[in-house]
Amino acid sequence: MRRPNHSSLRVRITCAAAVLAALIGIGVSALVVVTVRAMDVTSGREQITEATDRMLNHIRGRNFPHPLARSGDEEIQVLNPAGQVVTSTPKLSGRPAMAGFRPPAHRMREKRTLCPPAGLRGCMTVAAYKVVQQEGTWLVYIAIPAAPWYANPILAVFLVLVTLLITATMGAVTYRAVGRTLAPVDAIRAELSEITANHLDRRVPVPENQEEFKALADTANSTLDRLQAAYEQLRRFTSDASHEVRSPLTAIRAQVEGALMYPDETDWPATGQAVLAGVERLQALMGELLDLARLDAGESIPCAPADLAQIVEAEVDRRPHRVRIVKHLQKGVIVTCDRMRMSRLLMNLFDNAERHAISEISLVVREEASTAVLEVIDDGPGIAGDLREIVFRRFTRLDTARNRDAGGSGLGLAIARKIAEVHGGTLTIEDSENGGRFVLHLPRYRPAA
């Protein structure tokens, strides 16, 4: 079973949701605590005010109940001008003054928190009030329990438990929801991990209702389709290449073995010429395979503006011909290309045409809007419409008069089309009144304004 990755998207989203829930819970709890504490403080202030009013009435009437009655949880002491405790609530009965501070001369009251006041327990808020009479200043001490910062212990525990519960619930729900959402990704990953070179026909599952993951699965399957097609092409290419290489090697081996078996009867110069021809054919095949490998690998090519008519004329004029060449070359048709590879493309088309032409080859260079066009036309047997794409496949041999009857490797047209594609163009076979008509389209060079 796959162990969870703590840095996975699922864990990170869950942690983020839990942290957010915790922050919200803490914020709400803090708001509740502040509100409750403010209410407690207000209630305490009102309680002190009410107790003060009662004590003021007792002092004015010199009516002091023993002990003083409590309206809540307050503790009260009344001190006469001599500083003696006159009366108090039952808990402070017979005890000295709970506090030693007095309001300053310019104020009538003073409030402090004592932990604890004399004769009491715990921290309490003690308010001292001055009551001025003819015989002197009386002093009233009123103590109420100090409101802690968390307002109420039971409330604090409740809020902590609620916050923890909300955080845990949010984390669990998010973890499950994200797991459900990412289930298609796990399914895609699991399927991809099992696809090998022997099982390229397998495809990842496509979810129905999740558009993003559906697009991901479709892209993965499209990639697998291209990978399978490329692998099949590579397999066929490897098989055909090995066969092509084996044929000249077998011929060379048979010639050498025959010469060694009958050395006295062998025409060694002729045998050497035959072996050399086989080696040259093998060398040419290796060169073409290397060119295809470089083109397939997307090797960068140096491009520069060049006149397409000049390239054609230079390539045709440098070699002898067995048939008549008719040229219709429009000057000034500029393309951006690698001159060497463009010459190779033209040479492959010209060699193919010359092998099958009866008496004439026509070369045409012209422009069409923003496109440069090169046509190579021969007066040979031509190519049927259903075979016009097949001839561009590697190592293709047609069972017609246009098969490899003059030493062709079956790679020339494949290399030519690949060179055209590298230059952003196309190479096709189009209709002709007589023979084959290969048409190359390339984007014309447009200088910057």
C-alpha cells in the first residue's frame, strides 16, 4: 500500500483548511470571551454602584445593620472618620479593613485589584469611596471577584472544545473531499505506472463529471497515442533498417566467401569493384539513416535568406543528366532555409524523377502570395492517387514501375518531406498530365519593414 506523502496536495489542503477553521474558531472564541468579560465588568460596576448607594444611605441615617446584607457576591466594609470598621458583610465581621489605600484628595473614589484583600481569598476588585460628613470623612470598601481575562472557566473550556471539534471536523471533511476530488489523478497515476513498452495500447481512465481532470486524462491518452505511434514507427523503421543493412552485407559476404573458396578462378578486380559498390551502398544508407535521426531529433539548423531559383539552378548545373531538363525558374523568390539541406531535398527529388523519367524533367520555381513553390515533374509512369502518401514512408517500395530499380534506398522521399517540414513547409504529390509531379511549398522570406 502506498504511504501518504505529507507534502502532497491533499495533506497541504487539509492542513490549510484545518488552520483556517482553527483561526476562525479562535477569533469567534475571543470575541465571545471579550463580550462576556465586558458584560461581567459592566455588571460588576453596576453592582458596586448599587452597593455604594445603599451604604451612603446608611451613613447619612447613621443606621448600620450588623451584619450588612449582600445583594450579590460583593463584600463591604464601612469605616468611620477614625478609621474603625463600623459594619461589614458577614465574611468580614470582626476583621480589620480589607485594604489600606484611600482615594486621593482630589478624587472621591479609587479602585484597585488585590490578590487577595485582607480577610478574603482570591483576586478581587476593591473600590474605595469617600463619604464626606460634618464629623469627618467616612470610607466604604466594596470588593467583588475580579473578572479573569477568559471571563469564565466553564465558558473557556467549552469554547476550546468547540474550536477543537470544528477544526477536527473541517480537517476530516476536507481530507475526504480532496481525496474524492483527486481520485481520478490517483487512477491516472496508477494506470500510467503500469504502462510499459509491451502495453502501449493501455489508456488512462477518463472521469465523467470533472472537466479539468477529464482534460488531463484526454491529454495523457493523446500523448500515449502519439507515443504508441512513434514506437510502432520506430519498430518498423528498425526492422526495415536492419533488413536494408543486412542485404548489402549478405551480398558482400557471399562475394568474398565465393572468391576465397575459388581464389584461382576469381576475377579479383571485378570482385573488388562489386564489394566496393556494396560498401558504397551501405555507406549511403548509413548516411541517410543518420540524416533522418538528426531530423527526427529536432536538431537546430542554421537558416538564412536565399533565392530558391539559384539553389535549384546550382544543384542542377553541377551534375550530368541522362534526360532533358526544362527549367522555368522565377528569380527573386526568397526563402529562409538551410542551403545545404535545401540542396539535399532538391537532390532527392531530382534523383527520384531521373530514375523514372522517360525523356524529360521539368523544374518550376514560382511564387503564390506569401508562399514559394517548387515543382519537380517527370514524364514517367506517374503515381496513383491512393499511393501518393505511401511513397513518403520510409523504405517504401511500390509494386509498380516506380519501385527502387536503380539503387534507391527508399529513404530519399522521406528525408525530403522531413526537410520540408523542418522549414515550415509541405511536400506533396499533385495531379499531372503525365508522370509524377512533386510540389514543395515554403513560406517566403519577408524582410522587416
